[in-house]
Amino acid sequence: MIAPPWLLSLPVIFPLILGVFTLLIPAHTLKQAGKTGAVATAVTTLPCLQWVWQAGPLHQTLGGWGAPLGIDLYLDGLSCLFLLFAALTGLGISFYATEYFPRSAEGHRSRTDLFWPLWFVTWGGINSLFLTLDLFNIYVTLELISIAGTGLILIAGTRGAIRAALQYQMQALIAGLVYLLGVGLVYNALGTLDLQLIAAELTPSPMILTGLALMVTGLIIKAALFPVHFWLPPAHADAPAPVSAVLSGLVVTVAYVIVFRLWFAGFHTIAPNLVPRLMGVLGAVGIVWGGILALRQERLKRVLAYSTVSQVGYLFLVFSLTLDSPAAEGLVWAGTVYMAVAHGLAKSAAFLAAGCLQKTEGSDTLTALRGAALRQPAAVIVLALASINLIGLPPSTGFIGKWMLLKASFYTRQWGIAFVILGGGLLAAAYLFRVFEVLMNPPDRAAAPDTAKPPLPLSRGILFPAMLLALATLIPVLYITAPEELLRIGAPVSFSRFITPGAAQ
């Protein structure tokens, strides 16, 4: 069975072409072009799913030049699952954005029209990062996404958005340079940039270890792991709602997936034990610190932004949980992927719902949103469904992921991690229940009888994409064997060793 040459390149090239196309077409056709382009981009991932399910992992070279001189694209169960995740999330964000941004007058372009070319460029870059094995190509694509992300934040046009965009671009430059320096050291030592060729020749030399450390450091800055999360709250809170969903649901996730892929590709075999333990500690502290700061915020989007800092911490527990515990690798591998997908879908839906509340109520401060459940029940329902995942309550995908990580921490006797997972769920419940207490209770009419504003009208179907994203987190619960079977294809860890508690001994 021979794969068509366009199979892996199409999900990357097609949205990039759409980015150029939407920059050139008339303004009044942008919304229809955006929806059509989003559907077409999502469809390009379906042949990848069909191939990997039927024939297994796939290597393809770009331009006929393979590694070590050229760039290889690689499709396995992990990359395919995240391609589908990006397609589903991208569809929801695109359809929401067509109703969220005002329609431009014929012949006139507004600042918000730039959302579409910047968004499609970002989407193409995200798909590329899920598929590439070339370390330098990862750097180029990360920088492309960072530049587009800066432009997306600036669409808001407010003073806060400008400040947030500058912070976002500054961290992108620093993280990119640190990562690139690490790539240079690894290339100098091994003479190749292909991840699989590097994994076959890894040795614990000072140059390789230093390069690894620099690469991981650059990536965790982009993933907003504590304590290098300083750029995330303003960027996510001050951007327009669709942009917040892109940054929190997709961009942060893809930066983590690269760390995840690099680590299990072979770097975990040569790294000192201090490295995974340190990342586990930083993840645990991030869970608690992000939750505490979310509890203290007075703006809904700030609460969700600091919630992202907390949720990212869970993803970095995998490195400590698999240290000296090969029997737990399959369970932790699957649990971490479930957590990443659940967070991406739920946080995207939550930001889209928050955007509706902000538009209709005129502000996203908790004071202004008091009693909003009576005026905008659909938005609050979407936020509630997303919160179930963020807290980790059944029957959500977030619950499945947390349960797998918690089970692994029990069997590997890492009681501190188990305590942090449970405590992080309680913190998430605390800051989200605080939000719902405000949304559900009507304002004090006697105190301010003249300050109530009638809700601004929005399209009746604007929340439909957000509702679908929130409900999509229930898909693995309804049919959990499908994503697990997909993850097994090409996985570098064993799923068969973790069957009973005795297997960990």
C-alpha cells in the first residue's frame, strides 16, 4: 500500500494557502471563505486517520529530499490524534469567529479582518508541528506561529492588548533563541537534525545534554510552565475571545506536545534523573500556584488564563511519573494525552463562552457578570460543561486523564504527586465555583437600580460551536477504546506492561 505524496503535506500547505487567499479576497467574502476554508482544512486530516488506522505509521519526505539533508514528516497515532483535535477545535473557533467579529462593509477592510489570514497561518503551523521530525523545522514553525499569534492579539486594538502582544513576542524571541542554541549544539555533536536519527545516536555527552536542556527550556517557556508563565495571563485575557481560544487551546498544547515527543523519542534515556524530577516539581507547583492566582482574579478571562497555567502543570507530571517506572509508561502516556486534549477542548469552549458574556454584558469583570445566568443561560451552560473537564469530574475526558495519572502515582508510590492531583482538582473547583456563584446570583437591585444594562444582541447560533467543543470532551467516555487503540500505533512506550498493580513491582 503506497501513500499518496500529498497525504502529510496537505494539512500543512492547505491552510497556509488559505492564509494568503483570505488576505487578498474582498472583505465582504471573508466570513464565508473562513467557514469554507475551515471545513476543508479539517477534512484534509481525515485521510491521515484512515491511513494510520489501516497501515500504521508513515514517513514522507518533502521535495524528495529525506533526512539527514531534507525534512521528514511522520504520522503515528499520537500525531494523528492531535491533528484531529486541532481540526475539531479549529472548526469550532472558525465558525464562532464568523459571528463574533463584525461584518466589514463592502470595499472596506477592518482590523478584525486580519484574523482570518493570521488564523489560517497559525493552523498550518500547528499541523506542521504535529507532523515534523526536523528540529530546525520545529524552530521555524514555532516562530511563524509566534509572529501570527502576536498579530492575533493586536486585533483587539486596546492598550492592554498592545502590552500583552509585546510581552508575548518578547517571550517568543527569548524562547526561540534558547531553543535554537540547543539545536545548534545537538547538530554540532551528531551532524543531523532528524529526531529519529538523533535518537539512534544519542550519548550522554556534555554538549548533547546541554543542547537538550536548552531545547526543553525554550519549549517550556512557550508552554507557559511555572515559573516562566508570566506572558500567558495578559496575552490570553486581553485578546479577543477566538484568539484566546487559539492561544490557550492550541498554541500552548502544541508547544507541550513537542516536549513530550522529544522526551520519549530517546532523550529520557540519557537525561540525569534531576531533569524529570525538576519538571515534575515545576508542574506540581504550577498546578497550585495557577489555581491560587485564578482564585484571586476579578475578571473571568483572567480566571481562565491562570487556570491554563494550572492545567499545564498536570501535563508535566508525566516526566516524574515515568522515571524508573517503565511499567507505568503506557498508562501515563495515555493519561497525559487525554489531559492535553481535554484541556484544549474545554478551555477553547470556556473562552468562547466568556467572549459572549463579555460582549453581551459589556465587561468580563465578575461584578458586571453578576446574575448573567439569568440573561445568558446558554453561555453559562457551555462554561459549566467546560468546567466539569477542568475540575476533572466524571464523565469528562479530564476525569479520565486525571484518574490515569492518579492511578499511576499510587502504583509508583509517588504520594506527593497524588496529593497535588487531588488538591489541584479542589482548587479548580474553588475558583470555578466562585465564578458560578457570581453568575447565578442576581445583582443587588436596591444598591444600584439604575446601573443595569440591557444585554447586547448576538447571533442566536454563536454559541453552538462552543457547545459542540464542550460536548466533544465526552466522546472518549462514550467510546474510550478508539482513542486508546489509536495511541498505541507507533507509540514508543509499552501499553501491555501496566495491567495490574503487581506489574509495577
